[in-house]
Amino acid sequence: MARLPRLSAALLALTLMTACAGNPDRLSSPDRNFYYVIDDDQTQAEYLKLKDSERQTYLEKLGLWQQWLELSGEERDAADTGEVKVGFKEFAAHMAWGLPADERVAEARGRSVSYQTFIRCTSGPKKGKYVRQNLDCDGTSSEVQLAVENGIVTEIKYLD
């Protein structure tokens, strides 16, 4: 009879531990995509500790939920498929591929264009994933460069 309360306590502890994801890959989309858009390690760690029911409120505080709501259905789908297109909002690209590995801003004739470079693993254990540096691939990688003006993707170059 004493085993039953212990078993129940163990199941409860297991349930509580799995309610919070300790690894971003355990999150479902778009929760996982939001994790990779958060640029601060401490904030990412806090986000992983949240229960599913707490994430939207947390994202609202960060201002990310509003940006998500501003995306079209096609842009939201790109967060899952990774198929970013010219004309999409910059946030759609970030939700699809994470934050860029590199960014530079060019200003000329009153225009400001952000050139953002994304690194995609083409072999190794992370094949198909976007990372912040080539060494994270443990294999080969390719680069994609976006030109972003006024928050809109204006050009996509595949730099293989």
C-alpha cells in the first residue's frame, strides 16, 4: 500500500518536469521558433522554464507576440517550413531561421538597408538547421543573405 503514494509522487514529479521544456528542440512550433528569436541567454532560459500556458503572456511582455500577430498566414506558415520570400516581414524570416549570424547596415541616398546573413547546416547532426556560427554545424554549411528595408525582405541571395 505504501508503494502507491510513492508511485503517484514520482508520476507527479515527472509530469511537472516535462511541463517545462529543458531543451528548445522539445518545444512545438511556434514556441520553438520564438525561443530562437530571443537574443538573450538568460531570457531564453526563463522562457524554457515556463509552462505552455504561461508562454504567450511572457512573449507579450517581450513584444514578440504582437509581431507574430502582425504576420500574414503565409508568413506564419514560413515559420514552420522555412520558406521565406521577398515581401515577407523581417520577423517572419527570424521566426523561420532564428536570428542572423551577422548583420550589417548600409546607408545611401537616404535609404537604410540591413544585410542579414543566416547560416544553414548542410551536413552533420544539425543538417537543415540554422545556427549562429559555422562551428555549430559539426559539418558543412551554406549561407543565405537577406536585404531588409523598412522591416520588409527585399532580396534573398543564396551564397553557396
